[in-house]
Amino acid sequence: MYNNYGDSMRKHLYSLIGINDPTSEQEPIEIGSILRILSEEKFDKLYLFRTHEIMNRSNYKLKETRLKEIIKDQYGIPVIIGTLPKQDSNLVGEWKDIFHNSIKSCIEQENDADDILWYVNFSIGTPIMISSLTHAILTINEPIFAIYSNEEILPQTKKYDVSKKQIIAKINEQQLGVTVASVKQLQETEVMTQIERLIQIHDYHAASVLLGEFKSTYYETLRNMCDGADALTKLHLDNARKSFTFTPLRHIFKNKIPKEIFQLVVYVNNLEAKMADNEYFDFVMRTSPLLYELCSLILVEYTHFPKNAISLSENYSTEVIKRKDMHIIPTAFKRYFEGYFKKNPSAEQVVVTTPLLIHLISYQLTSSMSITNELLELRNFEEKIRNEFAHVFSEYTEDYIYKKTGKYPSEILELYKKVIKKIAYQYVNDDSLFTIYQDINQTIIDYVEVSKDI
């Protein structure tokens, strides 16, 4: 037996009645989860509950009658059957309350006896209902175990004509198996399932919060991986590096790529994640700062424009090039600024914008290094869509973006990758660095799968 409570304890089973109880509806018939469980574990009483979905099926009364007959004749176990309140919602919270009240009422019917071990059948219900059952059990202060049959039976639709004799014969001939889990195991399994869902939508912060419920080196490693991934989504590279240090993801920072280049690479990965999550508003809004940072890097690193000639404005809201710093600007660039200050004699500075950066880059790079066309395409995309996204409520889909700009988000991503690979060809010569989150997610999922076997 699974528990250590001794043979003096009584065992009661709580279960929904499923579509395949007592059996599936056509040949070859398969035994449903309730009879599978009863064939493997002995119980003193059953509490069974119908849902309104089951009651809407034309054959539910016949199948329920057949189930009660088998339980009485084959196992001699008292059965109490009830009906759950009708629930049209798919919200976990509402189903959790229904299950909590239902299970609690069964316990109260037994006068809260402390010599009863309660088992809950987890083989029946939608994923939302199973998740709700887990949450409901965790709020009840009783020794409750999860139990479920080891095989899933696909629902079928046919007039039900399986006899009691056929069912008993099938029970006797089949090798049926069940699994029993503690509430702690159930909680961990539920959390691991939620973590898988969260990382698939790149919500690493929420995954880390869930993992904080568990205290062990194993879970700390998983949490550090989620914290590092969350830091990457925020472009906090130093924090990400620190979190990944003692995890399987430390290889992400084991490269010789300059930090400025790697930050652009991560930024493109972030855009890719936004596109994968269909978050097109965020995708568009984040392209502008990326284009600005990319152009700034190109200007300083590849045209030898002095970095110290660019400073923050007095209110720290923009970057500017000041009249008083003209003496450190190379001759090749002075013509533009001299012309600007001549036309604007009272101006003491020029505000640095993306168009200005592209203009300065355009006639300074050699033809072999020319990326002006790509930068102009990215700027054209920004002009056509960003202001609208910032001020007008629209249907933000990839088709809408294509209609407005002539380019899909995936094409914009490819342009960014192309420019980065051109300017940083020594470090970025293929697309392997643009799959960071796929690599992170797969590593985390592999660790989650290991946890299910611990």
C-alpha cells in the first residue's frame, strides 16, 4: 500500500462519473476509470458525482444504473451519488470552489471522522477541472490522495448496449492498473505543468514565483534558469549572467561577443518571442529603440564617430550633440553640423534621432560594408506603423502590419538579423544565436520532465 496509516483506516473514494463509466460505448469495450480503480484498490464507500454535461447525454441513466449494479454485485461497496452545481464557466477558481464544497460536504457527512483516508479520482474531467481539483484538495486539511487509472480511454458516441455480464468478464480478463499520489506529489506535478505553460509564453517571472514554493537545490536551479531568462527579456544582461552561472544555461554567456553586440542579439530574440506570443503591439513598439541602439552602435563602432561627442540632454530624455563639442567631431561629419548650426544660429545642440544616425552612417561606410538600404527599410517600417500603434487602437495582427507596411513581422526580424550579421560577422555568422529562448525553454522543460521522475 502507498500510505503508512495502517489497516485500521477506512478508505473512501470521491469521483466524478465520466463519459466512459462504467465502460466505453462500442467494441472493443474498455473499462472506465472507476471500475479500473475498484479492481485494484479496496474501498469502504464511494461518493460519485454527475456533472450536467454527463446528464445531458441520452444514455447517462442506463450507464449510471449499470455502474451501480456492478459496484453492488462485484464489490459490495455502498455508493452515494450526487450532482455538481451547473457550471458554464471554464475558470479554475469557480470550479475549485465547486470541488472544494463537494469534497468537504462528503467529509462532513462522515462527521469528520479521523479514521478515514480519502482518495480522489483524477482520471476524469477536462484539464481545467483537473487543475481545479488539485487546488481544491490543497485547501482541505485532510489526508487526501490522488488516484488515477493508468490508461486513457477516448470517448465514443453510440447507443449503449453493454451488458453487466460483458463488463464483469472484461474486468476479469484485463490487466488494469492505477497510480496513487500524495497531495505533495500532486502539488508538485501541478506546479510543473503550470511552469511548462508559462515558459511557452515566455512568462519566466511567474514561473520563478511558482518555483519559490519548493526548497531544494534542484528547484533552485530551475528557479535560477527562470530568473535568468526573465532578466534577458528585460535586457538585464549582468543579472542574467549571474542567475545562469551555476545552471545548464551558463553556456549562453560563454562567448566572446562584445556586450554591445550581444545586447542587440538578445533584443532581436525578445522581438522573436513577442512575435511567437502574438504580442504585435509590443513587437512594433520595441522596434524603435532597437533601431536607435543599432544605428548608434554602427555610428560609433564602424564610422569612428567619437562616443564622447554624444551626451544626454539636460532633462536626460534624449541624446544630443552639442555645439561646444564640434572640435572633437571628425572632419567628415562636420559639414552636416556646420550647416545645421548656420541655419539655426541660436541652437546649442542637435537632438540625435534615428533618421540623423542613418544619414550620418549612409555616406561614411564603405560600399562593402554598406547597410544603408536595410536601415532605411527598417526606418520606413517604423514610420508607417509605430505612430499609429502609439495613438490609434487597431487590430494588431501580422496581416494588419503587412497591410500598413508591406512587410510581415518575420521579415522585419530577418532584416535586423541581416544587419547584425553584417556588422558583427566575426561573432555572429549564423542564426544559432537567435534561438536563445527556444534553447532556454527546452532546457527548462527537460529539467521539469526529470522532476516528474524524482
